[in-house]
Amino acid sequence: MKTNTPSKLEKILKAGHMAVTSECGPPRGSDPEAITKKAEMIKNHVDAINITDNQTSVTRLCSLAACIRLKLMGLEPVLQMVVRDRNRIALQSDILGAASFDIYNILCLSGDHQQFGDNPQGQNVFDIDSMQLIQMVRLMRDEGKFLGGDDIERPPRMFVGAAANPFADPFEIRVPRLAKKIAAGAEFIQTQCIYNLDKFELWLKQARDRGLHERVFILAGVTPFKSAGMAKYMKNRVPGMDVPDEVVKRMSGVPKEKQAEEGIKICVESIQRLKEVEGVSGFHIMAIEWEEKVPEIVERAGLYPRPSVED
Amino acid sequence: MRLRYPSNIRIILLPCTGKVDVIHLLRAFEKGADGACIVGCLEGECHYNNGNIRARKRVEQVRQILDSIGIGGERVQMYNVSSSEAPRFVKIVEEMTEKIISMGPNPIKIARKRKAA
Amino acid sequence: MIVAKKKPVEEIIEEVKNYEKILVVGCNECVTVCEAGGKKEVAVLASALRMYFMNQGKDIRLDEVTLERQCDHEYLEEIRNIIDQYDAVISLACGVGVQFMAEKYFSTPILPGVDTCFMGAAEERGVWSERCQGCGHCILARTGGICPVSRCAKRLFNGPCGGSTKGHCEIDKDLVCGWQLIIDRLKELGRLEDYEIIAPIKDWSTERAGGPRKVVREDVRQ
């Protein structure tokens, strides 16, 4: 098995196991326990933990520091990095900072527009885009070069990921866009939350038709609904989210006190169905402020225990 | 019908209310008019298609300006009256006259007098 | 054209309230076309200000003039003989005109009467929208004639992002997704396969990032 980095996630995927990742959103404050507690809840049930980077443009403790916390706990972080807030100097600098703590995974993202967050009047950067960030990390890792052309002493060793949203428009370029990210150098993909399984499977089929599933590891994104209200909110308010009517109906169809359980059930069923689909290499479970449910979902979906790989 | 209407109204004839510009109305107030009524054809019956709709938007602009400089936007009002509605025209003029009397004279006129004195 | 919008009268009053002889100067170019700072708007603003100050019991002289352009020496020179009669000028030109006049008439306060917004087109009467940010290196040939810098909220060179929904941008459902437009146009031109070419990292030094810019043409220079 040839790996490009010391990443545990890469090893698990390349060994042919279904990978399981999850995410933790850093706190809106500086309490380290806000991260370590969430990580403690899920650490035995996932292979790696994504740390979001000021998600929805709301100012939070930085992704890099939170990743270092995980690293200090002996866990495997995935550094999420958006191009909204940093120019190419800051991006490269933070990548080196992460590399100095031997953070081995990075997820390259554009980032939500700042209008959604707590500083809608702020400037945005977008010096480079997410596609170019992927290229830049690969340049730094594989050629040991800065964007400016100079050599990097002790280059970063990072398994490079990207996001894919099979549900955004226009649908016809969703697979070409995936191909483009792979061509840019993405080695794994974590998708947007999947509720419309048919559409996801159609997207994946089109990707398979081009052989893309053999060139990248696709981790299907899932998020359990806590309530029918959340389902409606995700359907109507979150851009690029596809929540079919029948899913909303199913959530609304059970009494309020049983909706959380129904949300978990839908999530587990989705994983069980998608596990069988060719081209799905794992799952990315985004239990938003509901991390304590991740172990249960992993166990009920038959993804526990997690495999161990040699360091 | 030879109906009577208040004698303090001066009628300015125009081919269409679409001819009224923001500056015409402002000038009237600058020169001391206490109020202005823009009486156009009924909406949908403009001979020039949408002259009266344009007039309405311009009147709205003038109202905003008069409000922001402390003259009072309510001194300008747009009405749509057809040529066969003479009694309604009279009623509008009376209504407007009453409203303007209750608002008092155009402050510009007072300021001008004060300055001259 | 450069698109601007009128400043609220209240804001202008606040800026000029301590002056007594004011010249309102319009511009006959872009701001006339976008109905923010032409001859008509000059007349309206001057009239409103005259009434305001008259009402305040202040004796103020307010004159009006509209120049062909405020971004060229020769037209700005037209007010050289009268500028000393005023203790302030309100320029209804774009930010370029205001500044150019301020450079020329160094000892007279030149105040802006409009908010300069962007370079854009008149979509329809009363609606103007942005088309160009003057980044200094045009890539429209590669993006089907639609600019990702000015028409994508994240100025992505390899868009669209995951927020594109039914042809609209995630930040505003009335805003068209620039990348949807690019894709539609590439398709129309029979060049959809070009979508998969990765756009290289942009050199922003020709944009604002490179500092105030200048174009020098030795061939036409005197």
C-alpha cells in the first residue's frame, strides 16, 4: 500500500476500509474544553475529525488551534481551510503552521459568504479559490515549493481533500466540477449533507461512468435532523441543500418527542443504503451541535468498531 | 356645469402630467407656492400611455425632498380625475385647500418676507 | 459607464451647512446617463438646498453649472474664472471627477454629491448593474464573456460554489449566479468542455492590490 502522507485517514481509505469522519465546530470563545469534550465523545467511533473554519462566516476559535488541541489528544484532525478570510500568504503560512504540528489532513473550501455571519460588513479575500487552494497544497507537499517558487524546508505532508455538493446547481456541471477538483489534486471528497439519495446516486453513477471513483475517495456527508423544524430550515433556508418533501413529511409525521430518534433513524438508513453503492468510500457525519449522537449512529450503521492501521 | 371652486388655485395647463418634472414642482415651492395638486387622467387612460404614472413617481420624489428639507411633502398631491368628473375635481381642490390652510403657509414664503423686512 | 446614485439631501446639507457661496457642478457623462449627477439633478439639488437654507433663515448663494466632463482638464478649466467666487463646490460627478476637480482647485473644498457605485450597464430604465471591476487583466475570452470577478460574490475563477441554487447566488435570491451565466454561455457557444480547464491563480497586482494604477501610453503622450 503506497501512501502519500502519514495520514491515518489516507491509510484507512487505501487499505479499503469504509472511513468514518465527523466534525466539531470550535466554540465562540477560548475555552479549550469546548473542543476536547466534543472530541472525547466521538474519538473512538471516527477515524478523523474535521474542524470547521469559521463556518457560516460566524467568528469562532480558529480551526488551526482547535486541530492542534486534537493532535495533543493523540487524535487525527482534518484542518478545514476556507479562502474567504486569508490571502495566499496567510494560507501558506497557516498550512506550514499546521504541518509543524504534524497535522496530516486538509479540506480545501471556498467558505460561505461573509453576509451570512456576524460580520456582514467585513471585506472578503478570495485571493485564490478552493480549486487553486487544492493545487497550492499539492505544490507545497509534492514539490516542496511555495507559490512564489521558493523551496520549503520540511514541506507539509497533508492528505488533500475537497468538498463536493451534488445538489447545487447547475446539476450538469456537478460531475465535471468533481473531475476538475480531482485534476487539481484532491485525494478525498467530503460531500454536502445527503437527503436526496436518488440524486446523489445519479451523481455518483455519472462520476463512475467517468471512472472518477477510482481516482478519489468519496465520503458521503450525512447530518441527522434533530427535529422537523430543522428539516424545514435546511430545506428552505440553507443554500445548496436538497431535502425532499417526503423526508420533511416523515420528520413532521412523528410526535415532537420522537423526532430526534426519527432523525437518527433516517441518518442510519441513509448510511446503510449508501454503504452498498459503488464509489462510496466512507461517511462524513456532521452532527451539528449533537456530537454525542455520533457513536450511536456509527454503531447502528454497522461501522463500529473502527479499523486500526499501523503508524 | 359652471361649478365654483376655491379662487386661490392657479391652474397651469399641460398637455399631459407626464410633462411635469421634479424641478417644476420644486421651483413652484421655491417661488412661494403653498401647495401643488397634480391632476392627471385616470390611470390606464393616459393618451401617452404612461405619462400619469411617471408623474406619480415624480410627485413621490418631490414629497420626499420636501420632507427632508422641512417644507412638508404633504403639500404636493397627485390625483387622477377624468374630464367628465368636474364635481370630483371641485371636491379635490376644496380638500387640498383645506389641508394646505391647516398646514399653514409655505415656510419659504415666510422666510422670504422676514428677509425682506 | 460609471454608475452612481444620489446622496440623500440630508447628508449633503450636513456637509455644506457652514458655507455661504456654493457652486453645484454636474457632469454630462456617465452620471447624467444614470440620472444621478446631470443637469437635471443639479437643478433639483440646488433648488432643494436653496429652500432648506432659506427656511433656516440663512442667506446662501447657490449657483449651478454642468460641465461636459469632470475627468478632463479642458472642461474643468471652464470654471477657473468663477471658482473663486465660491467657498465650496458640490460635485455631482463620480469620485474621479470630485478628486480631479479638488486637485485642480486646491484651495476650494470640493464635496461629493453622489455615491459612486460601480462600472455597469443600464439593464432597463432605472436599473443599473455591475459588469466590471477593472482588475487590469481581462479574462472574458475564457469565461464565455461573463466576468467571474464582478459577477460572482466570491469572485471565484473556478466556480460555481456550492451555494448556487436555481441559477441564483447564495447571498441573494434576486442575484443571478455569475457562474450559471458562464456555463449557460459556454454551452451556447459549444464550449462547455472548456469548463474543465482549471483557471490559473490570478495575478492581482494589476488590480487594486497593486496600489493606485496608471496607464501610460508613450505613443500618444505629448
